[in-house]
Amino acid sequence: MIPSHSRSRIRRAFCMEGSWSPYLSRHWFRMRDMDMDAQSISGRFRLRALADSLSGQGSSGHGLRFLIAGGFAALVNWLIRFPLSTILPFDIAVAIAYAIGMVVGFTLYSRWVFAPTTIPLASQIVRFIAVNAAGAIVVIVVAPEFASLIAKSGATESFALAAGHAAAIAVGAAVNYSGHKFITFAASA
């Protein structure tokens, strides 16, 4: 159990304008009963700050959510290429994997990352495809080049293809970030 003098300090430290925050009022008794020390409590509130930023309540939520959504779409892009490569040539598998990653990315960006916009959905889709087409060209052109460079260093073919594709996705992501921020999901048309 937290000593009463520590509970009072904690209560005063987290009291906001004379009243408890909704988060603290919900969790105060559970924290007290778990006998958490001050460091554990501060760690818990750091996690709460991260959750607020992911939900858009924090100042860095927009960028952090973009990185998470983009990273997930890139992971889908990268992983789906492996089974596709078993039945298709590498270049075509990369292109199809990129298209699948685009669908995942648009869904996440439009529903979770960016605030609603006045740009009509059809226009958003066209802009998204245009931005991703630029990124796709970069990925499709750069992936075989990176794979070739990595293979020349003595890496196995499968590792060279995987690493080349991953590096190309990273380069394409830089193109996509700029395009989506300023074109696809701009605040207004």
C-alpha cells in the first residue's frame, strides 16, 4: 500500500484545476491497491501520453500515426511479395505487392491518420494513386538495382532480393510521405 503522505502528494500532483482527470479517477484505486511506487506511476502516465498522441490528442499524433500506418502498409507490401515471387517474376511480384500495399495504405491513412477533408473521395483516390504511382516508379526501378548491388557484395540471392526490396520501399516511402501530406490529404482542395 502506498503510504498516506505519498498518496496525498500524488493526488495533488495529478489534480487538474481542482478536480481529478477522468483517467486518474478511473484508475486511482487500482493504482493504490497495486502498491505502485512513484516511478511506476510516472511510467504509466508516459504510456498514457503515448496513447493520447496516437489518438490525435497529443501534438505529434499525426506524424506518429502516419509512420505506424505507413510502416504497416509497407510491411504488407514487403511480406506479400514473398508468396507472389514463387509464381511470378520478381519485378511483377514487386509491382503487385506495391498495389496491395497502396490499398492498405489508403484505407489506414483516410480512416485513421488524416482528419476528414473537404476533398471529395474520388479526388482523394486519384491523388493517392498519382502520389503512389510516383512512389511505385521509384520502388520498381530502385528495388532491382539495390538487389543487384547487394548480390554483388556476396549475399545470397534471396537475401539480396528481400533487402533490395526493403530498401526501395524506404526510398518510396519518403516520396509518398511528401505527396500525401501536401497533395492527397491536404486540408482543403
